[in-house]
Amino acid sequence: MDIHTFIGNYREAFGQQAGLPIVFWYSDQPEAPAEKVNGCFFKSMAQVRNGKIISLNAEAIGCGGGKFYTGFTDMPEHVPGFVSLKEKYKKTPDMVVDFIQELQVPKAEKAYLHFARIDKIGSFDKVEGILFLATPDMLAGLTTWTFFDSNATDAVSAPFGSGCCSVVTQAILENRKQGKRTFLGFFDPSVRPHFEAELLSFTIPMSRFKEMYHTMRESCLFDTHAWSKLKERIQDRQKETKPFNHLNVSFEIRPDIVLREVTVEDAAAIYRAIDTHRNYMRTWLPFVDNLKSVADEENFLKGVLSAPADSYEPIFGIWNRENEICGLIGFHFSDFANHRTEIGYWLLPEYQHQGIMTDCVRRLCRWAVETKNIKRIQIRCATGNVASNGIPVRLGFRLEGTERAGELLASGEYADIHVYSILKEELMEQQAKLNEHNKQEYPPMHIVEMNTSLINHL
């Protein structure tokens, strides 16, 4: 079995823009730092979908059920009561105990559990299972492919269980007995907020995939009229969710910080970042209280990214070297007829007070005046938000005045709003002075090298 052959077949069957499946496996060595994940570890799948490999161990998984279903610990004593009385997934705690005893969750034989997008690994050798995040039309193809060489009524199963149980536990159990079942999942309400509303999980354990790999091109997924109609609809949907005017713009702000235009696929990562810091962020960002799911963020991004070219206002994610979201920055309330726009931004607390947002705002201001013909850029900050006000002040924006009771906060109080602005010629004058300063400070033989560095860091 060859990874690249399968990826080629998969994209031919489901479309070039279809999200690649995720693989998971155990080993005794980490593939990446095992970072703590509070709550459901499927929060981290947004990073995996964006190309990052994550490694989990008993210490990194914050959910007791997650530790148990991945085989790292025994069942915590509180789980039966929590699942029954708190989550109300089973009528009684005894039913939970009976379910777990019948399931017989296997203990992990290795120290780490890894997840990676399939194009990030070299072979299937250690893989336990392949996880597809599938829409209903994709599920039609996956299940029909599964039944192509099997008449077993349970060839596709949807057993009760948490997200980690339906994906990891069931795959491990199936592999140990060389079973032939595949598994539908993500019916657990606790895992669903971490994925788009229309997605379910479809997991193929390796004991079954070894057979299905060879039947893929023989199945209905290739050269059939029925599937061709579904494939066309899948591709049309992919086009709808792809930004109409996406510019694919990115900037390296620092060696460890990159600005990249957001896509709909970033919705889960953005939601997770906001949800993790919800109480902190709602102080100055009223929209936070209305953001209740990944679907809410996805719908917002679709609205932004599907705007016509003449009214498109790009939003950029601020990403660290591990491809984790640190914040957002973008344009809004633009008046393109008069060549004016406004920049808004937020940054997670652990990345603040390092000059990151100041560098990001500076870079986007330059980009706006140099490539988008913007004359005036403004920034609005609640007067009490000291950190946010510091950015336009440092960048030479002019305080034009204060809007009294300019914004209603989540607390129910009205905040006065400082209004700052800077004009194109003022930005260009700042840049000219900076360039002149560099010429005087550095010998001529270093000018070219230094300018390149400045371009990367502004």
C-alpha cells in the first residue's frame, strides 16, 4: 500500500479540494511536544487538519474519559455518574458501567498517541486507523465502498460512545481481532462543537483498510453515473465554501509568527481559541457571547470570504510556528469609494505584551496603502482597553476624538471609543525615515541584507 497512490485515488474520487483524512497511531516516542489539552482532545483536530502532527499522552489529555478510551488510564470513578447524571447519555450510572465492562477498552501498549493528516506520514506501517471527516454525500461514497466486497450487516457500525471511543477505541479493538467493521461516529453532543455542523466521523481500522485499499478503484467511486452526480455536487459545495476572492496572502512577521488569510477550514481552530479564553475576551469583544459553536464561526467566515471582489475585506490569522492560532486581524467598515478602511484585531492573552500585534498592524497598514490604494486607515478602541490603545499610539496614528457611548459591551455597559487614524502619506513618510535611518546605521555592504530583513519583520 502506498500513501501517495491512495491520496491520488481519494482526491480523484472525492474532489481535489476534499479535506484529507487523518491517521492515528501509537509509539513510545513523541512526534511533537505533548501539549496539554483541556477538555476534549478533539479540539486539537483543527491543528491536524491544518497540517500539524500532534502527540498525546496521559498527562496531555485533560479529559478523564479521553485518557480512558485511548487506553492510558483506568476508568475514573466519576465517569459513570458524569455520563449518566450530568451529560444524561445513559439512564443510570450502572448502564454506563455495564457498557464499559462489555466494551473492554484495551490498555495502550505505547506511551504516545499521534494524529496527523495523511499526507504528513510516509507509510501505513504503524497506522491504527484512518479518520474521514465526511459530509452526507461523502458518507454515501465511503459506506458504499465499504459494502462493495462485504455483505456483513455490521460492515458499517454506529455504536454508542464518545468521539474518542467511536474513533480510537473501536479501531484498536477491531485491529486486535483482525475485524472487518468500519465505524460511524461523532454523534456524541460533546464532540460536535469542535467540528462543522454537517460533518460526521467515518473510521476505517487498518485491519479493514488493508482490503479496502485494493477495492477502491473497482467500487462505485470510479466510472459510475450515480457517483459522478454526487461527486459533482461535492465539488460544487467545495467551490461554495472556498472564498470567491481569496488572495492567498501571507506575511512572515517574525521567525515564529506568520500572518495568513483565513479560510473556512480555519473555523474550528478560531472557535477553539476564542472558546478557551471566552471570559477574558468577552470583556472588550461583544461578539464573543454570540459565538456559540464552530458553525457560527464558519458561517461568519463564509460571509466574509464570499463577498464580491469590490467589497472584499480580508481577515488574517496570526499563527505561531506550531501553526496554532494566536489571534485575528483584518479590515472592516471599509468605504472603498473613498479609499478608507478600519483595522480590527484581537490577540490571545499569552501572546500579548510582546509587540506581536503592533508588528502585524504595521505590516497590514503598509500592504493596504501599497496594494489596495487605501488613503485612510482608522482604529477604534474602547477607552478602557489600555493594551489596544497602545498599538495606534506606537504606530503614529492620530487621536481624532472620542465617541461617547460608542459601543455596548457584554457587561451591559456602554464604552466610550477612541478613534485613531493615519493617512497614506504619513505611513510612507514613516517608512522613508526608517529606510534613511537604516542607511545611516548600517554600512552600504549590508543595506540589501538589512532591507530584506525589514520587509520580513514589518
